[in-house]
Amino acid sequence: YVAGLWYSQSDYDRGFVRKPLIPGTTVAKSDWLAYAGNEALSVFGQGTLKLSEQLNVTAGLRYQMEDVEVQFDNAVNGGAFAGSDDDSVMVGRAAVQYFVNDDVMLYASYARGYKGQAYNTTSSFNQFQADNPVSTEDSDAYEVGIKGDFMDGRLRVNANYFLVNYTGFQAQSGIIDPNTGAVELSLDNVGELETSGVELDVTALLSDNLLLNVGASWTDATIEEFGTAQCYNGQTAAQGCITDPELGSIQDLAGKPLNNSPDLKVVVGLDYGFNVDEKFDGFMRAHYQWQDEVNFSLTQDPLTVLGSYGILNLSAGVESTDGRYTVTAFVNNALDEFYVTALPNLSSLYGATALSQIVPRNAERIMGVRLKYNF
């Protein structure tokens, strides 16, 4: 068993200055300083009871109290906003393990999760947001699975099915500030979300020198309830965009997939090791990762979809048998596959179709030599 007390205090300062988009005006101009504080105290305990040689039961609880506060000073319009809030919650976990034999274990678990309140400090921050922080996120997670070693330990298989229901799911999306026309990242509660899927992890020793790793996951992440989501740029009434007298242009995302969540991901790795001489060992490695298409936009914008892609990384080298020296030649993204990690739609800002993109370093082929010394 384990039991204890936990306390934390965090203070964040954030300043942001942006020149006007159009010189001589205040369009998209920002100049503000924000402070956000968080203080949390919790008591927790978890224990495992061995009911038999084969059966273990685990249970745990955690009670937490949390306070949040914010201060925001806007130098553009002279606005000064402040607010605070508090919350308390009880979460827990229960799990069962059944050991079929020394090599195979079956398990099932349930966990109640929690993510605290937050302040979304952006250029459009106001007193309403100071009085109403982004609400808490709660989750109920269920999982069943198997972990086993087979073929005298040469094959290891881990597989599981999971189901998670979220209430008040906190998600980030890009919005256009109606007052300045600037693009901002907004943190909002999506309402209810369900994600479920299957994960598989296989490790196989194909020979004394060759190791194979395969990982795969299939995930169905669906928004169950979010009737006040913003419309994407150019969305029509026929595409589900309606006008609310208080909220403006909104849409109902119930039944839509969660953004940035590919249905299928696969990873395959091969690791070949060999002896060079009594002081050095050699290795050759190949790693391939593939993922299904994703939509980066929570609003389901059809222009922000990234198609499926795969990245192949190769490396080879030598290392001393005592582990102190390693020399590695590598080629990352050997197939020179281009991809992006974000694809914001800026069309409403520029009055015409305009997409931005964030391109990671590994979106092009990179070659090099890496030297490592442990001391």
C-alpha cells in the first residue's frame, strides 16, 4: 500500500505584445500581462490485496482541493480583470489481476479521472472569463487486457481494449477575435466525449541478433455532446451552421470525430545487433511509423485535414561493450515524407482562402552522425 499528502503551488506570468496588423490602426494589436495561480492539496491512498496465489485486487482513492486565480491587465484598452474560484473532488481506481501462470496475466480496471479548472488568457480575455474559468474535466476509464510471454520468453504480447467517457472535455481550438480579427487559441469545454479502441504491442526475438517490435492502436474518439461549437470559416446553413442571437454562428458537433485523433497508428521497429570485437558491438536499426488521416480543427473544417503518412528512420553504429562510447550514423525521414503538425485556417483574417502550417524539423530527410559519451 501507499498513502500520503500532496501539495503544490504554481504561479505563471505571461506577457504578450503584437504590433497592429494594419499600421496606424489597432487591428490585431495586443499588449497585455497576465498572472494565473494554482494551489492544490490532496490526501491519497492505494493498496493491493493478494486474495490468492493467482488473484490480486487493487483499490485507491484521492481527495483533492484546488484554488485558481487570475489577473489580467490590457494596455491597449486599459482593461483590468481579476477572478478566482475553487473546487474539490474525489477520484479513485479499482483493478483486478489474474495470473493464469507465471507468464500470462489478465487484468481489468476502472479509474475516475479529473482535470482542474483553467483560465484561458488570450488577447480577448475579459471579466466574464475571469468570473467563469474553463470548467473541470472528468473521466471514467475502463480497460481489460492481457500481458504474456510465450515461446520460452522469445515472444511478448500485450493487448488491451479501453473505453473512456469524458464530461466537460477540455479541448483547444483556433478562433478569430471579433474585435481585432486576430487568430487566437481558445480552451473550451466540449461537453461529452467517448473514446474507445484496441492497442497491441508485440516484441519478438526472431533470432539471437534480430529483435522485432510492432505496435498498433485503433481508436474511435467521438464527440457525444457539443451543441455550441463555433462554425468553421465559410460553413453554410446546409453544412450545419446556425445563427444564435447570443452566441453567434454555432454548430452541433455531436457524433463528429475528435480533432487530431487518427483512427489507426502503426509502429514497426527492427533492431539487429552483432559483435565487432571484444571491445565493440555493432547495431543496425529501422523504425517506421504510420498514421491515418486527421483533421486538426475541432470545428471539422474540411480545409484542415492532413492525409495519412509514414516516417522511416534508419541508423547504424558501434558502441563500446562497457556502454561508455557510441557512434551512430542516422537518416531520419529516409523517404523524405512531408507532413505538418498544425494547419490553421486564416481565411477569415485575410478575406480569401489562406492556410498556415507548422512544419516540424523531421518533415524532410535529415542525415548526420551522433557521438555519445557516458561518464
